[in-house]
Amino acid sequence: MNDVSLKKLLPELIGLFAFIALLVFGSAGSVRYWQGWLFLATFCASTLAITLYLLKYDPELLQRRSTGGPAAERSTIQKIIMSLASICFLALLVVPALDHRYRWSTVPGALSLCADLLLVGCFAYILKVFRANSFAAATIAVAPGQRVVSTGPYAHVRHPMYAAGLVLLAALPVSLGSWWGLLVMIPLVPLIVWRLVDEEAFLTANLAGYGAYRERVKYRLMPFLW
């Protein structure tokens, strides 16, 4: 088994959850923010559930997912992309919280609840992707013994995790009760598209059979569109 364990991961998860809580409630200027609490509970519970599942059933994938971010990327382009995407992710938390603080916009409570349910659905779909592809690392690389996966979600689009991730990120500001937060998606979407196009070039050059897979599965993110 790899060097991942609940004892090692738990402090990291607690640190992540605490950081997100401080970012959201600090930007909101108050803890009287029910959308923030519900989002935090949804995000933490979903992340913890996926972590525990992978710890039990696929610790090698959990190891691959535990190292990510700009510093972990090998190419300069991906370092730039991930640095900018990280800033956008922080903005997806900060802008809605500031929106709540200064009352820039109002999202109906029922719609925020629906967005939280959508977040859960996206996390569930991402877990389905993990179950289909044990090589779904957080960085762009080819692991020893890696093969092309063309079953499950990968039978329909070549990048199902990015597809789910985009929906998740778009739902995030709505779950926090903000319309203005959606503006952050304007720079974030092209960054994700840039990342996956560069990733495809890398996999075509370095992973046997990926070129043929691209010919079989025509769509990158959404069937019949792109």
C-alpha cells in the first residue's frame, strides 16, 4: 500500500476545510451566512466521502490525487494554467461571500439549495470517473503501466472529470447565494479548455492508444457539442 493513510490525510483535510471556512466567512464578514454553512457542509462531506472511498478501494489513485497544484506540474504551460485557475477558484469563494456582505445580488434560497444538490451530484459523478479510471492523477503525467480508459464516462466524452468540474464550479457561487460570482467563470472556462487541449497533446504523444481513442470518442466535454 502507498504511504497514504487517514492519519496522514486527516490533518490536511481539516486544514483545507478550515482555510475554506476562513475565506468564506472572513470575506462575508459574518458567520450568519446559512448559504456558506450549507456549502461548507456539502463540500466537506463530499470530499471526505470520496477520500474514504479511495483510501479503502484505490489508495494508489488517492496517492495520485494527493499531489497537485501549480508546483506539482511538470510543464511550464501547466504551471501557468494551474496558477491562474487556483486564483479563479479562490475568487469563486471570495466574490460570493463579498456579495453576501454587501448585498450586491440575491439568489432565491430554493435555488441555492438546488445548487448544493447539484454539487453533490457532481461529486458523485467524479467518484464514478475515479472508479472507471484509476490513473486520473491531479497532474498531467503518464504513470507506469497506464492504459487508455474508454469505458464508463470515458465512452461518451474524453474528459468527463473536467465536464463535471465545470458544472460544479458554476454551481458553487449560486450555492453561496451569489449571481456576481458567476463572472469568475468567464476566465476560468478558457483556462480549463486550455489545460485539457494541452493535456490531450501530451497524452497523444506519450500514451499508447490515445490517438486512436480520440478518433473513436469525438467529443471532449459534452456529447454532440464539443
